[in-house]
Amino acid sequence: MMRLYFPAIAFFIACIQPNLQKDKAVILNEPTTIKTLKPVQTELGQLKWRFKTEAKLFASPTILNDCIYVGGEDKKVYSINRKTGELIWSFATGGAVNSSPAIHGNMVYATSSDGSFYALDASTGKLKWKFKTEGEKKVGLKGLWGMLSTNLYMEDPYDLYISSPVVLKKGKKATVYFGSGDGYLYALNVNSHHLKWKFKTAGVIHATPALDQNKIYVGSWDSYFYALDQESGKLIWKYKTGEDKKAHLMEGFQATAVIKDGLIFVGCRDGFFYVLDSEKGKLKWKYDAHGSWIVTTAALKDGNVYITTSDSYLFIALNANTGIEKYRIKTCGYNFSSSVIIGNHAYFGDFSGLFYNIDLLSGQVNNTFETHARKMYKREILDTNSRLNFKHTAGKKDLMLYQTTLDVMKQFYRLGSIASAPVIAADGIIYFSSADGYLYALKPGK
């Protein structure tokens, strides 16, 4: 990414003209031959049903038996019959529910931007208990990224999620963990409903924590990635990533880590993908995305790690041991939807409202599915290459103005942007949520 005097211009340039050059695969290795592939437009499958909520959906749904649960910007948690798409119940919180519900026993746990954690009966949606944090908030500051007006407080328009709860059961006891905009990572005793411990960081925690062995791992917007003891909440180690003290553009974590074979795989908004030793937090390798955020959770299979980038619109396959790039696919918009792998196929959506099925062996896009909103508005909003283009959508508006970013994002959302990771049931039905307010259920083609 170009570094100009006004950092926001660099950001807009990255959005307007995604970097098409070869990325250096790792700091210690050189990349292999790279293919840049264009996605095909073959229909992925048939729409089984779609369920309409009252506002945008960003977070991923959760399945329990024949029910699917999802939260949204309309401040509600929904329970939906996953076979028919009919509403079972809804529960209203005091703020947007941009997190994925967790299921434990017959309970649904959800976090809300009202700063509360909710425990609901999974069958009825009745509130069983709730816990109040010290407050939720979006990342922001005056003159964010160098945008104008510099005396205006600006919330980060891409801070789409709050931390989702994660439940761990040991014997008869269970603990639920989640982060918060107040900078704390919380651990609650599910049995007593009381606080077990909380750990303070210097930044917002909107990433979802990951559990492995006796540790819990999470990244904060303070630029550190933390490893804590699950029982006590005591710090074991922390790893410092990039910090952007002037613009606060290239820093912070939104991605959830993946842990396998003693290694942690996690992307960061500093433009790097990190692989760390889980015991000591030592860097094994990192991949340079050249100024593009990595906000999605990585997917691992057969010695490869698959990541996506935001501004450069890329799906990238890397060797998990070395970080050497194998291939890349250019999508049609920002990638905030984490990939889910079934067999030799990866499924995810992009910000233009397009959902992908990628063959991991060939590195080709098998087929795609468009949201209803994308079909309606793509000719009006997308550029001549059928891709998101910030400058194209902004028209003659001043790119330095914060209001311009808000206006452009509003137009992008009209496409039914897909920021949620899909959930794929045992019967093969694919579920994902969209900024058009719909929860989609797809039946894949043969």
C-alpha cells in the first residue's frame, strides 16, 4: 500500500485499485509461480429458502439439530427451522448482535453491542440470565485514518463484528469466554452465572477467542496477540504485531486464530498473516499481504493454509509449513467471510454479494451464487468488471471525507454483502447471512 501524507488516501487507493502484483510469500521465502484466476459465474446451487430479518446480518449462524440461530443489526437473536426457514422465536437485546451464538446443552449464548451477554433457552428463547460487561464500543477516534473532518469522531466502518462466545466444558463445569469493546476478555462460570476472571488489554477485543489444550488465544486492537491460562486468566505470553500510531489504519485483530499441531495461524489488520509457536509465541513465518487487511479465519487442509484478503480481493493458498504461495484467485470484493472447507472445496462469500465454491486441488472457481440484492443492483453499483470499486461508486464525492466512506458502504450493502462464514449441515445444505437482511439456505447442485 502506498504511504501518502494523508493515510486515508492510501486506503482508498487500495480499495480502488487492489494490488495485483505478486506477493512475497514469507519474510524468509520466495513465492512460487502464481496464477491469477477470474471467477466463473456458473450457479452454485438452488435456493432452498431465505429468511428476512429487519436489518443487516454480518455474523455467522449456528446450527443445533433442526434449528439455526443467528443475530443481526436489528438487535435480535433468531431461532429458525432450518428445514423450512420458518421463525421459531426471536429475542430482542438492547443492541446489534453482530456475533455468532454459541450452543451448550439447551442454552443459546449471545453477545450484544449493548454490552451484555445473554443466556437464552434454546427451545423457547426465554431469557435465563445475563451478564453486564463494562461496556461495548466500536473502534474509532477523531480523524480516523486521516479522513476529514479531523475534529470529528469517527467509528471504524469496517469494525463489523463483536466477539462471539465460546464454551468449554470440563467434567460437570463449563466456562464461556468472549471479548468485549471494553478491552477485557471475560470468562464466566456457566453453572453459577458468575464472573470467573477477566483479563484487560489496551484495545477493543472484537475477535473471537480460540481454545487449545489449557490455553485461550485472542488478538486485540492494541496490536498484541495473547495466550492466557484458561482457568486463571493469567498471561502466558503475548506477541506484538504491526502498529500504526499515526493513522491507526494498519493495526489490530478481527480474525479468530486456528491452532493445529502446536502452531497458531492468524491474520491481522497490519497486512500480515502470522504463524506462531503456541507454547512460546515465537514467530515461525509471516506472509505479507502488501497493505491489505486479513480479517478472516484461516482454513487448513492437507498441509496447506487458505486465507483471504480484504482490499486486494484475494483467496490465497499457502504451504502451511513454509508460507510459500501456491495460487490465488481474485474475487469481486472485500473478503470478510471466512472460508469453510468440505472435502476438496472451500466455500465463502465476498462484499459484492457473491458466494463461491472453489476447487482446492485445481485452484479454480467451480461455481458461484448471487444474493438476490446483487442480482437487482449489480449493474447500478459494480464497475465494468463486475467488481466493487470505491472510486466508481463514490463518483465525484471527496474521497477524504468520512461521510463519503459511509455513503459508499451504504451502496455496497445494497448488494447483499456477505461478511459471515457459511455453515454447512450434515445434509449438505449451506447457510450464510447477508447485509441484505436475509439468512440464505442453499441446496448445492450435483
